Amino acid sequence: MKKDVIIACDFASAAETYAFLDRFTEEKPFVKIGMELYYAEGPVIVREIRRRGHSVFLDLKLHDIPNTVEKAMRVLSHLDVQMVNLHAAGTKAMMEAALKGLTREDGTRPILLAVTQLTSTSEERMHDELLISGSIADCVCHYAQMAKEAGLDGVVCSPLEAGMVKERCGKEFLTVTPGIRFADGNKGDQVRITTPARAKEIGSDFIVVGRPITAAEDPIAAYRKCVKEFRE
Ligand code: C5P
């Protein structure tokens, strides 16, 4: 699958999401569906977005005992999405079980990614609350390595971490990176950000972009600008 821009569809309802996607008459962007929308609308929204011809990253970040995650992934494998994810903190056994559950009878499966440390977790909280010592960077690289050993395809991480993940796990190991802003744009609540062009230089395979596109006056123009900076 080639490098692409994924639009984070962080809308509260199916109606809002479809109204947004209806504005794209010439292209079919890759979209990310997160917990808020999935819990509100259920699998029907995923089927509808697939029916409309979009690729889907289903961002549900599973984390439970291996048996439960395996069965949940088996259910998700029938949704025909392109990407799903889980928390690497669930251990290698959980990731292996997830991979098994996600693989369909014909051997095909969506791309499976691991979330390493959420970008909302500071190093201080990782030390004090999670009792993980060392730097965030070390933890991200270690979790990425575990994900690779479990057979996963890549990780979701900050673009600022994508380079070192590639160094540790190889350039084929995918990095999917949120935290993207245009050079002249509003940061919102994101702190560690990069532009689409910089994310490309660092080696991100997919960038996840929400508000710079969804809240833009002209979302189509913002999406095209993103694609141009990231792919060309
Ligand atoms: O609007 P914005 O571009 O900040 O949206 C980024 C998207 O990526 C949101 O859906 C957010 O939940 C998600 N995300 C993130 N940081 C992570 C993991 C996911 O911003 N570490």
C-alpha cells in the first residue's frame, strides 16, 4: 500500500461524517474512524464508508487478554477495513493472538499496527504512574521491536519518533503518524507536531490529519495541499 494521507474523521455522528465525505467529489480519501464514532454508530458506519469506496483505518486500540483480543479481531476481520490497531502494552502474546484472530481463512488480513506510548503521556507520568523507567524514546523503540517480533506491520507514533523506529525495526516496518500541522496553521492541543513535508522527510508511511482538514474553510483544498506536500 503506497504512502498516503489519512483523514481523522473525528465527528460525533454518521450524518456529519457523510456530509463531510460527500464534499469530496473527485477523490476518495483514506479515512480513520475512531472510538467516538464507532461506539456511537456501530459497524454500519464502517460498512457504509467502505461501500462509498474509501479505505478505512479502524482506530479502536484494543487492549485486553489475548483470548479476548483474538476473538474481537476475528469479528473486525469481517469488516473489510485496511488497517486496525492495538496497544503494544498488551504484551507480545496479545499481539500474536490479535494477528491470528485478524487473519481470514484465505490468509488475507488488514494491516495491524501497535500504539506504543500515547503522545498524551509525558515522560514524567510514564515514570511516576506507569512505573516505566528510561526515556519515552527507549520505550517507543522497545514496544516497536516487540510489535515487530510479534509479526505486526508497524506502529502509530509521533512523526518525531518515526526515524528512530525505522532505524530499529527496518524501513519496511510502517510508521503511521498523527500530530501533523501546516507550517502556517493552528496547533490546537497538539504539542509535538510536524508539517506533512517534514513527516515525509523523516520517513512516515502514512500521516493522520484531523482538524487541519476537517476544520478548514475549504477541506478539499486543505486535503490536496496535504497530499501534495506529503507525496510529491
Ligand atoms: O485533529 P488532529 O490532526 O490533531 O487529529 C489527530 C488524530 O490522531 C486524532 O484522531 C487523534 O485522536 C489521533 N491521535 C493522535 N495522537 C496519537 C494517537 C492518535 O493525535 N498519539
